Amino acid sequence: MRLDEQPFVGSAAARAVHGHSAGGSVAFLGTVEPSADLRESLDPFDLSLAGPWGPDRPDWLASLASLAEADDAAPLVLVAADLTISPVALLDLLDRPGDPTAAVTVELPALRTQGTDLTLLRVHPEQKLLHSVGTTRHTVTAPTHLGLGVVLLSGAHRARAAQLWRAASSTPAAADPAVDPFDLALLVLVRGGMPIGSSPLGPFAFRRGSDEAPGARGSAWQQRLRGASRGGDGYFSTRVIRPMSRRVTAVGLRQNWTPNAVTVTSLGVGLVASGLAAVDNRWTWVAAAVLLQVAIVIDCVDGEIARFTRRFSALGAWLDAVGDRIKEYSLIAAVAVVAERRGTDLWVLAILAMVLITARHLEDYAYVHRSRVARAHETPDLLPVDAPRDLGPEGARLAIPPARRGLAEAVFWTKKVLHLPIAERYLLLSVGLLTFHPQWLLWAITLAVGFALVWTQGGRTVKAVLGLDDHRPDDTLSAEHWGHLDHQADLGPVARLAGRVLPAPLAVALLGVVVLLGAAVVAWRTEQPWVAVALVAVGVLLVGAGAHPPLRSPLAWQLPTFLWAAESVLVIGLLVATPGVERWTGFAYLAAVAWHRYDVVYRLRDTGSPASAWVTLVTLGVDGRMLLLVLVWAVGGPVQAVLAWGALALVVVYAVESALGWRAWARTEAGPVTSGEEVLA
């Protein structure tokens, strides 16, 4: 099999092999000679071939150990000798930046049987690491995936692999002719504690032993295009948007479009849609509805091009995510502008829609990160090679569960829709535009996102309160070594001082949030401004005392969302309580704050680097901003001017800090980083 299998997809540059694993070695494992097709499939990667090795050769594991010891600068690739697969299917493992140690894993309903010749695996859902491997002598409990028969070991892991294989070479399993050599070699590594990632196989055709999968329709390159679509999307994206985006991606690959250029194009189309929506005309709203769907189709293309060509960057992921929010919020603002022209002030409703969307994302990221931390301590099943069973509980299932069908599939997709991911939100916005009624659109998106927030956050909160989510605090954090939640809280000097002087449990901070919400109600419904000021001051001190770093409470993931809600509700309360104020200024002000909160989330997610400490001092933090706003309002100051100029100042400061932060990270970081695409879009 060769890379020149037709029909092609994309240009020669898009299909090029970058040589990330060049100079490495391949060890064929099995009792049969590797086919000419398999050898040909490995030719494009510039690897030296050795083997096959298996129980029919004395001390085959020791020989494999010697090969691993021969070089620690280039990767070592283990391949099942009876495998047949296109080289196109191996690009994601053998030609990916960084040469990560990983095994190709398969999720195919046609192969979900107990008697498969593929390797049974248990892959950790958060870590994406192999935790258990099965062979004919070894039982794996609760398997989740199948191993295709290809593993890449980075040069840094070859010495450790050699030690493990050499130690296992004298075990009875090594001499058992019934044990597949590839399965055993992989099992030895996993049981020895080597971190081996899961590299999912796309919809490619392959054959190993008695197992055969036809893959998606078309050539290997067409199958690769199909596999470039991100998994885990919502229903509308999976069924409607992605089939259209792949057609555009095919054009982009032929024309050598770059992912970032596509992202900017999508942003431009989205802004044009917002501009058309700002025109109070039915046909411009229809055009805006169509362009909004065009924008999200194009928005899928950048990631598909990046995955197809294996060219990733954390900056690109950040640009993509921030662009999505700009498109969404600019359209909401445009609709509010039209409503105001018609004589109805819907800015508070528009603000509420933006606040809920942002809260949904902040909560989702914080919870996903919390789940990762809670399970970070979990390790592969560390066992002697000859232990017949892994550490799973008695009575655990031993076969891969069947594919979702019927009612189970309907429930799965219903839950996806209830989470209201980006494609469903954009669809709702487009349908709202077709009604030509600003109120209907804004109420629809506000209620839908509000329900999604209650659905997800409510369920997660119940699990956390009842202790059903296996929360485990991060013991590596301290007052000096902050975690992600400490950076996301955006607390300023006043709250930080309160936390140092009067540290208290998280419940005190949550009480402070309630007090802050009460201050907004007082400002809105009473004529006692100084009571509102006092409540904000007390609330800020309580939040600071209870939110001192490090945040490790089971409910701490809620705090960034609650603080964002408190600041937003206070701004809304002051807008309503101040006669004659232009309420769009509140939208602009909170949009600037939301941009920073998203920036912090995406930088932590994609680079692990937080915003600079000085930016919180300059922008006062969430506590300082609330105190400033309520004081200006209480003394009868220019609330509108503070909001408008404050929005501009915040955007400038946040943009400068973000640009400096990304530039500094890009200079020090070696190699690209992929984004955490599981986070809600």
C-alpha cells in the first residue's frame, strides 16, 4: 500500500509526510512474515525494519530489548506482523509532531466481540492512557477499545522499555506460542507503568488476523478527510454541519489554506452576518441567518485542515475559540440595536444571554479540569507479567459493550442537544433571525442556554454534594502554587488581602456571592445606595476570605462562574437603577470582561500558562471592579461614562497582556500543542 492511492484529497503539500519519526526503527512482532503491503506502508516514514520476533524465536523479548537499547534519539515502532493497513492511516501516529508514545486504538462496532484478534484494551477516559491490556493469557476488565497493532515509543522511553522487556523475557508468557507477541510486548509496558497514550484510528480500512474493517467509502485519503471531523460534536453538527464542512475542507486542502486564515474568514463572515442583522430589514435578517450557518461551516474547516495536515498550534485553537464568542456576541448585540431602534430596550436581555453563555463555558471548563485532576492519580494496573487478571473488580464485564442503538442512541443524542453546543446555538440564532422579532430571538437563546446551564450544572452539583463524582483535591497546590481555579477567579487586591488576613472555608465565599447578588437587588429595587455599597464591600471581603488559594473544595469549580454572575448581575442592577443610562455600555463592559475570562480559560487549557499577575492589579479584579462601579453609582457619578470608557480600557489592557503572554509562550515553547477539544464550544 502506498501514499499515492487515488483519488487524492488535497494538494501534494497537504498530503506530505513531515518526517517526524524519520530515523527510527520498526520491530515486527508475530510468527508470520510481514506482508509486502505492510512493508510498503511503512516506507514513507523512513524507518529501518527488523523482525519478525515472536515465541518461535528464542529470547525474542530480550532481542527486542536490545533493539530498544540501540538508540535513544529516535522512536521505536512496534507493528503486528499480520497487519495490513494504508500508510495514510498511520500518519497520525508516525508523522505527528512530538512523536508521543502512543498506541493506535480502534472503536468499531463490527469488531466489538469477545473473539476478536485485535488487542483488548482499557483506556482511561480522562487521561487517554492505556491502563490495561489483554492477551490469551491475560484478562482485561471493562475493556473500552481495541488495539490495532501499532505502537510508537518515543526515544526517551526506549531505555525503560528495554528494561521491562528484558525482565519479562524469562516469564512463561514469553514462551507461550498462544500469546500474540504484539499483545504481550504492549502488556509488559503498560503493567510496568509506562504512559502509553491512545491514538484513535479514523474510519480507515484494515485487516489483522481474522478481523477486517472496510472503513469509510472511498480511498484512504477520502477516509482521512472523513476522519478529520472532530469527534464528540452535537447532533446538528454531526448530521448537518460536518458533512458540508468536509466538502469545503477538500477545497481548502487543494488550495493550501491555512487553519488560521480559515478561522479569520469565519470570523469575518460572522461579523458580516451581525452587520446585516443590525439593518432593520427582513431580507438582511434572512441573509444574516444564512451567513451565520456559513460561518459555522467554515469554522469547522480550520480544525479539519489542521487535523488532516497534522499542523496544530495553541494560538490557532485560542483564535478559533475567541472568534466563536465574538461572532455570537456581536450578533446578540446587533439584534439588541434593532430592538432599540424599534422602541424596545432589550439590552438587559441581551446582557443576560451573553452572561449565561459565558457562564456555561466557564462552568464546563472548570468541571472538566476538576475531573482530570480528580483522576490524575489513577495509574495503569501495575502487575507482574504473569498475573492472569488485571485489578478490575470481580464480576466486571470482559467484552467491549455493544454500540448504542435504538433508545440508547436517542437518549445519547438528546442529552447532547440539551447541552446546547455551538451548532445548536447558532441554529437557534438563525431560526430566531428568520422570525424578524428581536424579542423572540433573545428570549429563545436566553431560555435555552439557561436551561442547558441548569441541566449540566445542577446535575454536577448534586453529584458533588452527594460525593458521587470521586472528587480528589490536587495536593500539589499551595498558597504560592496556584491551580487553574485560582487564576480563573480573577480576584483583585482587596479580596486577596482578605484571604491572607482572614482565611475561611469556601462556604464563606459562596455566602459572599449571595451577598453580592443581594447588593444588585438593593441597587435595583430600593433607593438606598449606601446599603448597596456596604453589601458589596461585605460580599467582597467574604469572597476573598473564602476563596484564598489554593481552591480545592469539592464545589470550588463553581466559584469562577458565580463571581462572573455576581459582577454581571450588579452591572445589570446599576443599569436599571440609573435613569437615562445607555444600557449598551453595560453590554460592552461585560463583553470586555468575558473576553478576558475566555482568554484565561483557553490559555490555561492549551498552554498551561495563566495571565500575568499584573493584569489583575491593573484591572482591579472582579472585587475591585464591583466596588468601583457601586461607589460611582452611589455618589451620583457618571455610570455610563465609567462603563463605556472602562470597557475600552479593559479591552486595551487585556489585549496587550494577552498578546505579550502568547508571544512569550511561543518563544519558550518547543513545538506545537493541540487543543483540548472536549471542552464545550
